[in-house]
Amino acid sequence: MTFNTLGELVRNSVEQFASRVAFSMFEGDDVTYAEAGRRIEKVQEILTGAGLSAGDKVALLSSSMPNWGICYFAVTSAGMTVVPILPDFSGEELDMIIGHSEAKALLVSDKLFTKLSKSTIERLNVVVRTKNLGIISQHVHGQGTVAEPKPEDLAAIIYTSGTTSKPKGVMLTHAALCAQVRLSSSIFPIDGNDVFLSVLPLSHTYECSIGLIYPFSMGSRVVYMDRPPTASALMPALRSVRPTVMLIVPLIIEKIYRHQVLAKFNSTRFWRLLYRIGFTRRYLHRVAGKKLMKLFGKRLRFLGIGGSKLDSQAEKFLLESGVPYAIGYGLTETAPLLAGAAPSQVRLGSTGPQAPGVTLRLENINPETRQGEIVAKTPSIMLGYYKNPEATAEVFTADGWFRTGDLGEFDEDGWLYIKGRLKNMIVGPCGENIYPEDIESVLNSHVCIADSIVTEQEGRLVALVHFNRDEIEAMIDDWRDEWNTKKEAWEAKTEQLKKEIMDFVNAKVSRFSRISEVVEEKEEFIKTPTQKIKRFLYNRNKKGTDNPGAETNDSPATASAPETTGSAVPANDTEA
């Protein structure tokens, strides 16, 4: 069935799937579709009782739980506009977003409520606790109204956490969000037998569109966790829920690969030799894959990976292990999906072909590399950035296509390969196009590196790396008796590692992509709420500073760039 508004979608699901479980908390209560419908009506009564009417903005700031989706659907199906806010924004940013969006009400979880200023709370008509839908405070009493939304009506304003700029409010219509149901089902159909285990914040467009709206439209069940998806929390949930569908960020699977798979095969000289042989590596990966599928509960049909670039070695493991994974490509501005493939169709390094109903093309193609900027025409395109017409104009072509800011190329079958962000590309001394994400993918495959950035400094490529302390300290424990202190041993080992890493990387990249120096970043990289490194803070060649913490706002050169939220391999800052 085709839906044109979220109001239509909600009514259909509540009526058609009334007795099924829509949402669950792991080790907590179940919420049927019928109960979800009753709670949706309760939230609408609270909002209208505080004087809100169709067209008004309602901020949603909450950890993931059944009532998150209920609040989201209550607002949008009433003809109001929901403003889902990432929980990792600072208190100052939260106040700014709520003010900028002109929200009249706030739906908030307990811990996040404490991050807000008193003045922000006092400006709101009503504040509602998401945990039990109780009223925390109400400053306005009056009778508002609800209205049946139209497809072209504004459904959501999503404030991006761009790596180079202050947050911008992406305006998505009902038609744009409902189109994601059609795009998703054309790539990977689901039904009432599917169980999702949700581990990503619902305020991410990726999780909201594909992990909430899509399963709700099909009568599926979504289970939420009340804690971050660490190994200790995730393992019992996987055993109990046994999900058929799961959406994750690369970090989760990369940790599994590095700490469980790669660590094992690097543990002895014997294993290292076996792992270097192609057919034995594939066999070992297949064995590890069977164990991983058992860990996931043996029912997994679709492991969607998005949010940032996926390490190429980790993807090779997934492909050879038989895990049913898929990587899509999209942006917050496109709600998000633009390209993708089913697990049975994946190709190493590709995000798949353009999604049905989406058209992608390349602009300003380099004749030598066949790469150009990806521009998109999609039914899920944003209306623009809220109250920011200048930034909106800059991301659309003259004929109305959306500029993604990503560099890519298509193979002869039309499969898309993302090469990197246009704004991140470095031009080599002889005019070569160097993509730092490609080099970082190699860097991050090293067991001793937790994160990295490649920058250009005085014509040289420099790798800034944040080491994986656990891995290095395990090595130090084996031989630190030779040193007087642990600190001395650490410094000696990291200096040795810098040379090893440089040799490791330069043996795997092209001549003009070789790094000249490895520099340790002792502190973790400063990241956005979606866990993407704020690159502009570390581009010392352009910014002229060695203090990343000194710059936390705009990067003038790229402040208008769109927020990518698709995942791509070998390298991209993208999500869906």
C-alpha cells in the first residue's frame, strides 16, 4: 500500500496490525499497535490542550524508547511539525536549536531535560516527559486544533551536526518521508514477522526513516535498548531478541572485526601466515561468520551499515564471512536513502545502484578518473534549510538537482562507488586527486589505531592518529620489564609504531597518496553528535593553528556544505 502522509500511514498500521507488538523495551514492556494508537491520541490531547495547532513546531529530545516513535507520530499525524534533536548536542546547542526552530512544546526524556536552560523551558507552552507521557511543566492552557496533513506539508525539521558548520535545519515533507518506505521496500522487503533491534539514536534520519517509519508501516516489531550498545549490553540483547533486521554504524562491526577476528589471526606467527593466504583467509572468515551469525541469534536477514565510512578490510571480512550485510548511501537532506542493494547483491566497495525512483548523475567529471560530484533527483528531497535560503540555494543546481558534495563514479553496471567528500579532496603536487578517506581507511584497518585523519601540511601528507590504548598496552605488558616506567615503555612503543604504520600504509596506497609523517593525537578527535570527526578543526595547513579546541564553530570555506548521512566504502562521511 502506498502512503502519501504519515497520518495515513499511522491510521493504517494501527487498524491493520492492532494486536501485533509495535515496540518493545529489551527486558521491558511491549506496546501493541492498538496501544500505540491510544498513546498517540493522548499526546495530541496534551499538545492541543496547551494551545498548539497544526503547523506548530514540537521539539523531540529523548533517548530511544517506544514512546519516542509514539511522540513522533503523534506530532506529525496531527499536522504539526516535529523537530527531532540529537541527544549528544551540548546544552547551548540544544537551547539554540529549540529557539531557532520556534518550537512551542518539548517532548523530553529525564536525563536530557537537565541539559536545557531554565529560560528555554519557560518559553515553551508545555514540556512532556517521554517516559510516561506526563506533563513536566505547562505555561499555556488553551484549545488548539489538529488537521489532516497534506503530502506537501512540512513534517520534520532535522538539525544536522555538520563536520564543518553550525547545525542547519533540514525541512522534510510528509511525501519525502513516505517515499522512503517505497524506496526501502523496493530494495529489501519486510513484513510482520520481522524483528528490528534498534541501537542507533532515533533522531538520526537513517534510524528514523528505515528503522522506525518503515517497520511501523509494515507491521514489524522494533525492540529498543535502554543503554549504549557496548559489547556487554549488546550480547544478551542479541541472544534474547534474535533480530531479523538491524541497523548499525561501522564502529560496531569494526570493533568486532578488529578485536575478535583480526586480533585472533594476528596473535601468533602461525595464524598470521595462514591469514595472508587468500583461500585460507576466506575459509577462516567463513568460520568466523558462522560464529557471528550465531551471536546475532541465527535469524539475521539484513545488517544495514551506515553513519560513516566502513573500513575496507572489515567489509571484506563481512563479504567473505557470509554475513547478510548491505551498505547504502544517502543524506539527511534526502531523508536519507539514495542508493543501495540487498545483501545478496553487495559488491565490495560499492553502495549499490541508485534506488528505484531516484536518479543520480555526476557533474564536473574528471576525464582521467571518471569521477565527479554526485547530484541527485529524488522524491525524498528536502524543501531546504529552515530560515536559511542562502545555504539552500548553494546546494541545488540550476535545474533543481541536489548537490551531495560527494565525489563518486559509476561502473558499467551503474553501481555507485563513493570516493570521498569534495571539500576534503587534496590536490597533489602534479595535480593528482588525493582522497584522505581512502588513506584513512587503510590507517584504521591497523589494529593499533582507533581513529585517524589525513591532512596536508606544507605540501606533505600527514596522518594524525589516535592510538588504541588497549591494544598497545597489551603489547607493552609483554616486554615493559626492559623499561623503568610504563610511560617510558608507552613512548618507546608508539615511536616504533609510527614508523611501522607509515610503512604499512605506504605499501598499500598509490605513490602520490603516501604519507610523510605520523603524528599522535593523544586526545580523542573532536566529533559531531553523529560521531563524525570535525575535520576542519585539524586542517592545520588551512587554518593555521595547532589547537583544535580553539575552533568549534564554522569553517568559512565549507560552511554551506550539505550534511551527509549515508555510508559508503571505501571512504565517505555518509549515512544511510
